[in-house]
Amino acid sequence: MGKIEKLFKALSDRNRLRILAALKEYNGICACQIVELLKVTGATTSKHLSILLNIGLIENYKEGRWVHYRLDYSRTDYDQVMKWLEGQLDQTDIIKADKRTLKEIMAADREEICRKQRGDECCPN
């Protein structure tokens, strides 16, 4: 499969579009915060993130024990498509709702989010 086909396949999923829109709003979102936004399992979120990583739309970095994701602006070959996409996403109701939800998620304690998702063994008090 060619590069353009892989790109559009990566963009063909609603949750992956939601992830990209969220990463446009915040430069670095923890995986647990993305799980909380999407309301899907960690494994499902991980699969979506992997697809976006492999195509080169996002990158990850570690901050202590937390893995964060952000848009990869070094990939200039996707600039025109991403600029168009960002404008389109900003007009959708789900992205508008996600922005409000994400504001609350980003203000919450990451350890509390992790405990909620995985239980006390994840982040002991």
C-alpha cells in the first residue's frame, strides 16, 4: 500500500480523527487522558495511537512513567492535508464537545484518571 493510501486509511476512523483534534488543542496528552476522552479500552486506544504513530502523524515521548502523544510537525509532506482536515474537524459537533470534555480531563489529576481506569494497583495512594 502506498503512502497516500496509508494516510487516508489512518484518517478513516472517527476515533483517530478525535485523537488528532485533541492533539491539536494540547501539545502533549497522556495516553490515559486519551482513553478517558474516547471512552474506549486502553487496548483500543493503543491500536489507534499505533496507527497514527506508524504513519507519522503523531509522536510520543515519556515523562516519568507517563507516555504522552503530540502531533508530529516535522512531517511536512502531510501539511496541506492536515491543514484542511483541522479546518473541517473544528466545525463538527463531536469535536466541539470533545474540546469541552478535554478541558476537564486535562485539569484532572492523571493518577486519579489512571486509578479510575485500572484500579488502585496502577497508582497506589
